[in-house]
Amino acid sequence: MKKTLHVSSAQNLERSLWYGPNLLTIIAYASETNGAFSLVKNVIRKGFEPPLHVHTREDESNFILYGEIIYTVGEKTIHAKAGDYVHLPKNVPHTFKLVSDTAETLLVITPGGFEEMFVQCSRPAAAVELPPIGEPLTKEFFEKTKHVSESLGATILPSF
């Protein structure tokens, strides 16, 4: 059987999405890795960080390319900077907050599949850059994100 090699770029407009005020580029879909992993490049803005949540199916691993992010992973707090790696294991609640105004990460999701949440809850990027700041995100956006996340095995946890 002949194997097909897939090559993708983190600068690929066809794979880039505007997820809220952030830019995501899906470098590798789970369907391209036999489900083993997915790889997403994220350029994120301060103020649009995820709520505390827990994944039941996949681990997330983040390599910080630039910026500073404070991760909460279970009971631990990790102050990550460019060059750092942070692992978020499944079944452990986690979230993060940006220290810098923006940050860029490479996110490895293992096994792959949760990138589908970004696909379903984003819009195609018009350019491989952060979207213009526009209207505030709607209640419907957050409800859809919660619903799609839950359908993929992630639960948004109550904040105290």
C-alpha cells in the first residue's frame, strides 16, 4: 500500500480560522495522522482565554513560541514563556491567562479530533493574521462553543 505524505504550512490561509479574536491554523488534522494527533498553531489575544475545563479524551501539549501565559493545571500554576512546554493531561481541569497582550503557541492534541471544535466554532480567516477587533462575541457563540466542546468530550467547569 502506498502512503501519502502530507505537507502543510503554519502560514496556510486555507487552513486558517478566526476563532473569536484569535487566529488558528490547523497544521495537521487528525484525519491526516490516522487519528494519532492534531497540530494547531494559535495566535491568541489577552482577554479571550478559555474557562476552566476538562478533557476526557485527549491530552493537550503547548509549546510557547512567543508571549507569556499563566496556566492553571489542576492545583498547579505554571508561568510559561517563549521556549517553554506545558502539558495539559486529560481528566485534569485546566485553563490559562495571557500575561502578554498576545501569545503564539503550537498545540498538539493527542489523540487528534478536538480540533473539530475550532473548525465548527470559527470562521475562515481572510488573512493569516489576527482578525480585526470587531463586535463583542455573542452569547450564542459561547453556547455553541460549550455545546460542541461537550459533544467532543470536554466539559466547561463552573468558576468560583
